[in-house]
Amino acid sequence: MKRLLYISAGIALLAVMAVLPMTQRGASAAPAVKAGAKTAKPPLPPAPAVPIPFLSVCTFSHRGPDDPIVKFNQPGASHSHDFFGNVTTAANSTFDSLRNGGTTCSRPKDTAAYWVPTLMLDGQAVTPIGINAYYRTGRRDAASIQPFPSGLKIVAGNSKATGPQSARVVTFGCRGMTEPRQASPSVVPTCNTGRGLGLAMSIHFPDCWNGKDLDSPDHQSHMAYSERGACPAGYPVPVPALTVHVKYAIAGGPGVTLSSGAPYTAHADFFNAWDQAELTKLVQNCINAQVECGARRSTAR
């Protein structure tokens, strides 16, 4: 009886061994990786490309305690601002006065006014190099984007913020930066300096308009940010996703503040005084047509 039990058990064991993989049977197992040995890492996926249909490169124009949107016709009533683009921007600037002004922008017909709070390093004002004003599609249907209306005024960001703003609105980073995760809405990095390097402050403007008002009491409520590629209810008009990217030659670091307060009070103003026919051409020929026009001067096609 015992002999029969032993034979049955042996047959069962052979059946189990037959269906097990070789490594589980103790045969031909792959050699273990020794401690400390290097293993090949899979390549990182490339960073997603962000198309830039067109941009204006504008050098620094002037500085002053004025703000023709928030403190219109009140000279000296604002914290210090650095102005780019239109060379005549002042407390009493209007659409008509700006249209008659010159520009520091690479595109001669970009007479819009752009301004940001003055950046300070250890209490001393820093003169910026200039801005890149990027006009993008913003992950929306490119064919639906319409030009900013003439005379539109927008303030992006909060000069009275008491804590970090959303990274969708403001970020600090390093020029020539290859690692986007270094960008922060409140922490100013210490960057390398040299040709094409230094600190950058980027302010991202809302990209949906209510279709009615060129301004609003808080200078923001007539605009909204798109969500998942669509404009929210009440803001039916998609406009270019404008980013004002301010360039500085300094390294940055913890000594950086703004004339409006801590770095998290970063903000920017935009007063559309473009030659409207030129802006319309750029939107149609670059954004709507999904062509990367860059900073070239002509829109002729």
C-alpha cells in the first residue's frame, strides 16, 4: 500500500514539473545582477514641443511709477514699472496716443504697451534686457483664434497676492533652461549667467474674451483662462495665448524682490495698440494657418 502511495506521489510531482517554467524548476535561471552594477536606463521621452506661431522681441524702453490701466491719469501713483514696446507709455496713455507712438519691438507695427513691476536685487532696481511676447494657440482649435480687439486692456497676475500664484499665471526660471520643472511661481532660482543665460520671469495672460468689454473694473473680469482647450461659459471668444517672458542678465536667487512686493506678486499689463491690420494678418497667417512665423518682420504671403 505504501509503495502505491509513493508511486502516485512521484507521478503527480512529475506532472507539476512539466508545466512549470524553467526558472521555477531551478534550471537555466538568468544570472542575478550584482549589487552596484549599472543597468541601462530607457531614454527619456523628448519634451513636448510648444509651437510659437509668432512673437515680438521688444527691448526695455523706460521705467516709471505709472500704470495707465490701473492708475489711469494718476502720474506717480503706482509702484515702479518697467515698460517695453511702445516708447510713449505713461499714466495718461490712451489707445490713440499709443497708436501714434514708436516701439522697441522687432515688429515695427507692434506698438502695443507691455509692462511689469520693476525687479529688485538686494534692494537695487535691475534693468531688464527686454521681453519676448509669445502669441500662441494654447492647445485650442487654431482656426478658432481671433485677434485681440483694438484697445483691449488686460492685467495678468495679482500684485496684491499674499502667497504663491498658480504656475499657469506666473513662473520664474532660467534663460536657456533645459529642465522645465525648475520653473516656479514663487521661488526665484539662481541661474547661470552669460550669453543667452540669466533669470527669466514669465507671465501668462488669459486667452478667452467675453466679446463685449475692452476693460473691466478689476481689469481682469472681462477675460478668462481656457480649460482643456475650451473657453468657459460667458467668454466665447478665443484670443491668442499671450506670454510676456521678461529677460534679465542677473543670476537671480533669494535676494530678488519686486517693486510690488515678494516675487509671488508678479504680474503684467497689456494694452493692445497694435496696428490692427497687421495683428489680424499674423493671427490668420500664423496661428490660424498653424505656421511657425517666429519673430520675422513680414506677414506677407
